[in-house]
Amino acid sequence: MKKILNGTDQVVEQMVEGLVKSHADIVHRVEGTRVIARNDKRSGKVGLVSGGGSGHEPAHAGYVGRGMLSAAVCGDVFTSPTPDQIYEGIKAADQGAGVLLIVKNYTGDVMNFEMAADLADAEDIKVEQIVVDDDIAVEDSTFTTGRRGVAGTVLVHKIVGAAAEAGASLEELKALGEKVISAIKTLGVALSPCTVPEVGHPGFELGDDEIELGIGIHGEPGFTREKIMPSASLAKQLYDRIATESKLISGDKVVVLVNGMGATPLMEQYVFANDVHELLKNAGVSVEKTLVGDYMTSLEMAGLSLTILKLEDEKWVDMLKLPVETIAW
Amino acid sequence: MKKILNGTDQVVEQMVEGLVKSHADIVHRVEGTRVIARNDKRSGKVGLVSGGGSGHEPAHAGYVGRGMLSAAVCGDVFTSPTPDQIYEGIKAADQGAGVLLIVKNYTGDVMNFEMAADLADAEDIKVEQIVVDDDIAVEDSTFTTGRRGVAGTVLVHKIVGAAAEAGASLEELKALGEKVISAIKTLGVALSPCTVPEVGHPGFELGDDEIELGIGIHGEPGFTREKIMPSASLAKQLYDRIATESKLISGDKVVVLVNGMGATPLMEQYVFANDVHELLKNAGVSVEKTLVGDYMTSLEMAGLSLTILKLEDEKWVDMLKLPVETIAW
């Protein structure tokens, strides 16, 4: 294992320190915790808390700030944060109007965020939870009952964040979030595995010419292994499944997110994005906004995911375009 | 070679297409060229043009837009764009007040940008050129006479971009750019090589436990190969050389850029940034702004570079902080 770190047991601690020292103008660490909270005060508005295992940077700390999350809770690498840490995040986010938790669908995360919500409830902080399950690759998975929550989560952060900033209520934000989640579909592909520092070896193996379609962001198995293929063929495989699942038809409007898994050059991501745009154009589907880059990574995994948000409400695009003050959006 | 692309000869063309389709709200392609130009009109202001070989994304097209570059010219992978393409970039950038070329110091780039400036001169477009040579690793290199231009170039784009947006003259921008360049020092390290698509195999080899210090952004040799070491030791090696070269003393103010080379997780970049902050704190040097992320990559090379800008003028920080409308800043 060749990585830039000091001791595998210190990696998350030192990452959090590095992050808050580097971006003290936007975020701070809640002392004694693994919570990254926004500096900007937002009295009277609903707080938004997300988080999960580390190793997906810039998610989620990179999306904390004005117009997006109030706080992100950082677990160990690929490991859910504990309920007490999430509770600290809820307290940091609460400004009297309640707190919405945005959770990726992994069994550990869902359980721990729920326990944290119970702790908050006991202290009379109103908390609601929405669970993102955008990955259509498989039903149930290594760490998940139902579908996994992956890169589409950042679109939820942004749209719900815009509504929270505008003063929407906890109930309104929950309903909005659930509507957005149901309109987001994602599929990923891996070209190479990644290594969790404390484990020290890759989480799975792939042949020199093999790729895995439907991979999860922790290297969970997908639905097929195939030989490396042209970008256009790969785009078609991922797009066709998403289009079927989303029931996309000519005239529909969408937002596209091409998300790098960590080690995939932007050059390849843009070649792939070009192929996706061709497919959508041929299908008569209008792309209202495209995001390309490393939004939700899996350490140094090579690969990418395709997310399509079907616009059931055109205001969602405006909400995605509103400026924010975060590290990474 | 396992990459997401369609034919190695189409990779830059399709990347450019994917980029302009994805970000049509910010940039467009000058028809029939490899020039990415900003949409935003800026009549009467000096145009800024940069570019170079592709494979360093988001540099430079990601920095085109209001407050930064007017146009970026995309060469083949790791290959300078031709003079006629650069000339197209100059024409796209010119609004009557002249054009400043920001060139990384590589022999091919310097020569081709100069030839393009001559073409423009013949058409009565006033052009000046500044050459970034921030990499202190080696004097002369595989493709360079003098020192190489690397990640610090993006700080030049941003500071000079802010001044251009504010209406500075061509002469003022050239003087500012040269002053900023002389205050920027960078050193890089590679943990793994990268593969140019048309070549098909890695540009160099490193042992399983080896790293190369002083590497260039095309894999040019550095000054030493060592065994992988803790992040804190690596930070100290890079920092000490930069601090000596910059004559940093207690009380100085700096901007820090930790730049990922492509395949290095943000997690590792932040651990390293934390170590750099410790070194600067111990040296009594004040960090006024920190940037962490993949700003100037080398395809899928693993590694990072450390850039320190010594603030000879505190206004430079304000200029770095001014909002812009680009894809990647």
C-alpha cells in the first residue's frame, strides 16, 4: 500500500484537521468531535445534516456551507459515524426549526442516524430523516437492505439546501427531498479497486482488461463483469438501464452528473459525458444542467458513475444553479 | 491500458466536445478549433489566454470564464497546441485592449505561443507573454530550458484574471503576472506514473515502495527517488526546499496550494495539507488562504505537489478570493 499518510489509525483525524485548517473561512470543527459545521449563522432555518463513512471526499464535508449542508459527520473510512457523533452534528445544525438528516442507504448509516434522531428527540430537537437510494444496480447489497445510496446524494444536498436557505419548513424539506430522491437514478463502473488504509490491500480484484458494472462506492459487487469496452458502449449500457428505470421519454428534461470515483482523469469523464449527451440527444431528452467531476469518490478507485435526475419540477434546476459557499460544490 | 475512451486518436476531440456540452452556460468552443472561450462578453478589457498540452484537466479550460481566462487552447495529450490554434485563441480573447498569454515554461509551448503572438502582431493585435516557471525541482528538464511551469500557474490565472476583470492594462497585467510568478514556488512528488493514451504504457516506472520527488507534470524526472515515507516527512522535505528558495521567515504571509496529480484521494491531500500547516505554524508563517484539490493534474498519476505563494502584496489574497464563473475554480 502506497499512500500519503501518517499511521493508518490517524488518517481520518488528520484529514479532518487538514480540512478545517485549509478552509477556516467556510467551516469549523465542532470541538472534540468528527463534525464539520458551517461558520455562517442561519438562525430560524432548518438545519441539514449528512455524513457517513470517510473515503468519499469531497462528500460530505465539501458540501457544508451557505446554501447546502449545515454539518457533515465523518465516520472512519467506509464506516458509519456513531450515533453520539451524529447527535453532535444535529446539535450544531439546530437553530430552533428542526433538523433534516440526509442519509445514504447503508444499514449502518440508517441505524446510527435513527439512533441519533432519537437522542435529539429526547432533547426536544425536531428531527426528520430522508434516505437516498439512487443506485439501481442491485436490490440489497453487502452493507445494504434495498438499494444503495451513492453519488446522486449530492444533488439532494444541493436542491434541499437551496430550499432550506430560502426558509422552507422541516416538513416541506422532507417532502421535497423524498420527491427528488425518487427521481434520481445512478449506476457506477469500476476499472480498478481501492484500498482502505487500515485494511492495507485492495477490497477486490479485477483482471487487466476487466471492468465491473454496477459497483458500489465501497467496492460492493455490481451486476456484471465485462471486458473493457469503448466509452460509447459503456455509456449506452449504463444509460439504457437508467432510462428504462426512469421511464425517460422524448421531451423529458434531466440533469446529468458524471461522477469520478477517485482515480479517473477528468479527460475520461468528459469523453464519457460526451457519449451520454449523444444518447440523450438521440432520445429527445433535454439536458438542463451537467456536472462532471469527483463529487462522491471511493478513495483511489478508478471508474465513474452516471446519475440522471429526471426533472419533475423545473425549479429544481434553478435550485441547483443557485450560488453556494462551500469547499467543493 | 484500461481507460474510458473511444480510440486514442479521438480522446482530446471528444473531451473538448464533452466539456462544452456539459458547461455551455459558461464556455463555448470556437468553431473548428481546439479553443475553449468564455461566453461572457468583456468589451474593452484585456484578454487572457492560456493552454498547453491536454491531460492536465481541469487546467486550463476549467479556468475559463468571468474573472479568470478568456480562452484556453487544448493541445494533444502532453503536447503543445500549434501556433495557428493559439492564434485562434488570441482572436477569440481580443476585445481591443490586447491579449496576455500565460504560458507554462516548456520549450514547445513557449515557442508556439511566441509564433502565435507574431501572427497576432501582424494583424495589429497587441500581445504580451508571461512564462510561469514555478517548479524548483530542477534547472532544465526533459522538455524545458530553465525551470518548468506547473500547478502554480493556476494562481497566476486567478490573480491576473481578477486584475483583468477590474480593467487593468496589458502592461499592468504583464508586470503583475511577472511579480506573482517570481513569488510562487512548487515541488511535486509521484507515487505512480501515468499513461498517455496514444503511447499505451506508463511513462516511467516506480517500485512498489518507491516515490519520486521533484517529478514534473509529464513524468519528467525529479531530484531523488526514495522509499515511501510518512506524510509529515514528505511535507517537510518539500516544504524545506521551498522555504529556503522563497527565503520564508517568521512573519511572512503565504497562500498554499496542495494539488492532486490525478489519482490521489482528497483524504491524502488533506492529511498532507495538515502537515504543511503544522510546518508553517512552527515557522511563524501565516497562511492567508489554502487550496486543496486536483487543480493541475497529470492524467491518472498518483502524487501531489505543494505550491507556496509568498504574499509580496496582500491584495493578492483578495484577488484570489473574488468570485468567478468558471467550471473548476
